[in-house]
Amino acid sequence: MMEKTFFDYLSEPANLVFEREWDRDKVLFYETIFTLGNGYLGIRGVLDENPTFSHPGTYFIGVYDGVGTHVPEIVNAPNPINFNIFYGGEKVSVENMDVISHRRILDIKKGILYRKTEFLSSFKKRIILSSLRFLSMKNPHLLVVVLEIQLPDSSGIIHIDSSIDTNAYNLGMLTEGKKIHYHILDFEKKDKINILLTKTLEREFVLAYGHTKKVVKGKGHYFTAKRQISIKLKRKEVLRIYNYFWLERFSSEFVNKTTYIKRSVFNRLKKEIHKNLDKLFDESFKIWQKKWEIADIKIRGDRDIERGLRFNIYHLINSAPRKEIDASIPARGVSGEGYRGHIFWDTEIFIFPFFVYLFPDIAKNLLLYRVKRLEKAKEIAKRNAYEGAMFPWESAFTGDETTPAWSRDFDGRIIRILTHKQEHHVTADIGYALILYFRMTQDFDFMLKYGLELLFEIARFWNSRLEYNRKRKFYEIKRVMGPDEFHPDVNNNAYTNFLAKYILKEAVKIYKFFSFKF
């Protein structure tokens, strides 16, 4: 018996974001906003057939590489969304066939991406391709993509070629060109499951993939690991192909333990694939539901504004690293390679308050990302002749400064980057987030183990950064760039001065408080 329709899984319209027609000029736009994420992975909303003008993106949060680049960047890993479907010798794709109708829907309450496209072949036969995909919030390694194919006009043979695309690349910046940050380490086919291991070139993360598919037509079904399958369909008959993917990262310590990795991926994926679709969905939805019970915003009278707020909340939640991951939230979340996936001050000032008020455990994890890189910040301060800890303007895996020296301006000119040399306010922003966390949570244990050292080292930096103006008899901060990023060599930028003063005053208060209490 066929399961319920894809559309039945979706929420009410207020929770849906639509693509209502096919427009090639908006491909990259929709791939970005239709990104799925679960705190472990981010996968751009590329079309199932992966057309050549798309930019598929699969990002393991916290995995960076620097081979062939000016600075380390988040790795665009192999792409699992890569289905080549052929009918009558033609590829079923927006790139090859006429599009009669096209619609995609992102369900921001459930983390589902739905798609339905009706094509017209060169011999005037219609093909309907539908799909439903989600990243599990319960099991962060599990990606499910269900394809549905129907021939409304006549019977025919459908050929499907599906494989994990190991040509996925990072976009080039300036003189870099396209970059592939991994190579294939191992491959094995075992009991109808394909297992692919790749390794990043610099830090040697092992990125492991498992994949199998269940073919369902009428009352029959079977699992297969074959890359190519051919199936005859009657007119209006429905074919469903359930694709189950396992995506897991392993540190460099496991690079010589491929047998262990393959066995682990095989066993864990096999455990999931025998659950029906409703169960897998429900396991994920229940977690989304709990998060929305805390984070939802309801606005009477304007559904579009309500949907817009929920859309932003959705991307905040799906970008937040899970507790076990040593990472923070990049400036563009997990939706692409903008700013190379680096961590900026945006996280502590604009993103952090959302989590500290609603999900304080996630806020703590974001602070721990900085805590674990405190020694690097001390090195940066010392290198620049300051005391305490000076955090980098752009941070990746190690906590080193990862700001590129050059970039392209809005008008196309190549310009020198000075942010890492002068936007020192990032160090105050981190201190601000720490103080906010303590005020909201009263987490004394965190402060005693980590927070006090972090705060006092930040305060020491600002104390050493001040210059005394003997003529006017006050301290000032010279030669900085404010948060607008476009005006270098500013003396006494209001934002920077205010936050530096705030950090120093609060550090004294907190020192006195803990001295008295303990």
C-alpha cells in the first residue's frame, strides 16, 4: 500500500516558503534559502537532478581546509543530491526539458523540502518528478531523499543513475580558482549498501558516506546498491525511490582505521533503513516541535511578517552546532561558502542573544568555541604587542587569524583588507556575549572553569590597548575600524570605545563579586 502523498507531510501555509515557478536566474537564490540543516550538516537546496548551473553544497559544520586557498575555508564535501533520470533517451531535468509547471516548498516548522515539477520531453510526453527530503534532527547523520516519478501520458522505461558526486568544489576567490578539498580514501559495496570514504587534504578529516535505496512500485519493493536501475512504468503508475544516506565526519585519528569506519557506517545506516518513512519523519519532527514550542513567534494580522520571522528562526536553529561539535556559527550559517564559512563578531552580537534567551546550552557551546581558542588569542595579542587575549577578526578551526589579505569590492575592484588589523571590537563583542550569558543563566560553574579567565584576558587586552591623552586627561583608542568595515584608522570610534569601557567596568564588578562570594 502506497504511503501518504508528499504534500500530506507539510504544515499549514504560514510555515511554508514557496518557489512557485521555474526561473533559472533565481537558482542560486533558492538553493540558499532552501538549505536544510540539523546542527551537524548543512545541505543547500539544489535540485534533485543537480543541473550544471547549480552550486551544490554539503557542509560538515566545523570542517575546514586550507590547501589551494589563501586562508582555510569550510569544506564543500561530496554531494549526495545527484540523481540522473532518463526517459526516452532524454535527461529529466530543468536543463534539458521544457518545464510545464514547477513548485518547491520549504517547511520551516518541520525541516522538509518538497518539490514537484512537470516536464515535457522533445517527443511531447509528460513526466512528473516529485521529491521530499529532510535531514534528521534526531539522528544528525541521516539524510532521506524520496523521489517519485509518474508518466501521465503513456508507459515507458525510466533509467536512474544515482551516485555521490565527488566533484563538488568550493568556489574560487580572486586567483584561487575552483578547489576540491578532499580525495577518495576508500569505497566498498556491502549487502546492498555503498560506503564511500573521503579525506580532507590538510587536516585529514575523514568524511564517510553510506547510501542505499529502496525501490517501491505497486505492492513490491526491494533494496539495492546498484548505481543504475531501469524500471518499466505503466501510464499513471507511481514509482518511488527512497534514498537513505549516512554522512559522518571522523577526526584525523581515524584516518588509518577505515575498516572500523566502514563497519560503523554500515551498521548504523542498516539500523535506520528498516524504519518506515513516517517513523523517521516523526523522530525528527518531535525535536523540531520542541524547539518551536520555545522559539516560535506569532503575529496577528500579517502572515508574511510572521513567516519571515519564522524563516530566520529556522536558519538560526539549523546552523547551531550540536553539543559534541567544536564549532560556532558562520556569518552565512550553513547555507553556502560566503565569507568562506568563517566565524565573525556577528555570532556574539547578533546571533548569540537569540540562543542565550531561548537555548542557553547552545549559547554556552558558542562560548566554548572561543574558550578553546583562548591560547591562540593570547598569541595574537602578544604578536601585536598587546597583553591578554586578542581574538581574530575571522576564525575557522584553529583560532588563528584567517582573514584574507585581499578581496573584491562591490564594483569589482581588488582591494586590500584591513579588518583583521583594525577591527579590534570583535574581542569586546566576545566579552559582551560572555557577560550576557552569565547574567541570564547565573552559570557559576562555567564562569569558574572558563568564563573568568576568558573575561579577564579580554579586559587585559583592552587595558593594554588604551592610550592616555595627557593633554586632555583621558584614555582613548586610536587607529581602529568601526563595525561598518569601511573606514580605517579611526580614532575613538564610538562603538569600540563604548564596548571597551563596558568590558573593563563589568570585569571589575565580576571580579569583586566572585572574590566576595568565593
